[in-house]
Amino acid sequence: MTPSHIALWSLLGVALVISVATDVLRRQILDVVTYPLMAVALGVRVWTEGVGDLETGLVSGVVSGVGLALLLLPAALRGTMGWGDVKLMGGVGAVLGFPAVMAAAAFISLVGALQAVVTLLWQGAIWETLGHMLRRWAVRVRLMQEGAVSGPRRHIPYGVAIALGTFWAMWWQHDRLG
């Protein structure tokens, strides 16, 4: 690992820890954390590796950051996920680059799914959630009227899954680099 990788990973680690704290405590992932993370990551990449290609430099950071953020864009547009999550994912992609961003996407998804199940179990809301999902499906296939679907909005701080999945990807990438 190069000194620039160590610096970027350290910055990412600090940003993830801050984001977990603010997401859990205030339901926010702060722009003051995500925007500088993306800017510094892309700046360091272009300064140390140049424009590069898909696996190095600025191109790798931009493509990975935009690609990872796009995964959450539909959920953010529907209002089921916050824009802070999207920006944090962009920062993760900008730091990790390709191919580590692919591992991060997979690991974040796995941790997020586990987090959702554990949260629903903890809140005793598994059956309620399954019933709500079935009612939504019935409305889509026109077996029920639109007004029949209502359920509580639950907050699951996805910043936790982003952080744990990213740390998992960093461990995986470090293990690969050797």
C-alpha cells in the first residue's frame, strides 16, 4: 500500500465513524463530511496517480464514486433512503476505486440486509412488515385499493451498513494487496 492509500483509507475511516454517529444519533449524514471526503479523495487520486484509467487515478475514483452512488439513487428518489447515504456511498467509491468498489457494494448490501432483519426482529415487527409488503404487492396487481396500504415508517440508519460493509471491503482489498 502506498502512503496515499493509507491517507485516503484513514480519512475514509474517520468519515465513516462520524457518519455512523450522526446517522444513529440525529438521522443525518452530514454534507460537511461527505463533500470534503469526495473532494480530497479525487484530489489525492489525480495528484498521485494522474487521470489514470478504470483501476487507477481520477477516472477510477469518479467512475467508482458515481457508480456506487447510483445504486442508492432510486431509493433516495422514492424517499426510502436519505441523500446523505447516497453522498457517503459516492465518497466511499471515490476513495476505494475499482475493483474494491465492487466488493464494497456487495458487502454493504449484505450488511444492510442483515441490519434490516436484526432491526425488525429487535422491534418485533417482522409480521407487520411482511403484511405491509403483501398489501403493497396486492395493490400493484390490483387486488386491493391504494388506500389499503399504510404502515409505519421505520428508520434503519444505513450509514451503519455503509461503514461496516466498507470496512469489510477495505479488509478484503488489504488482504488482496498483501
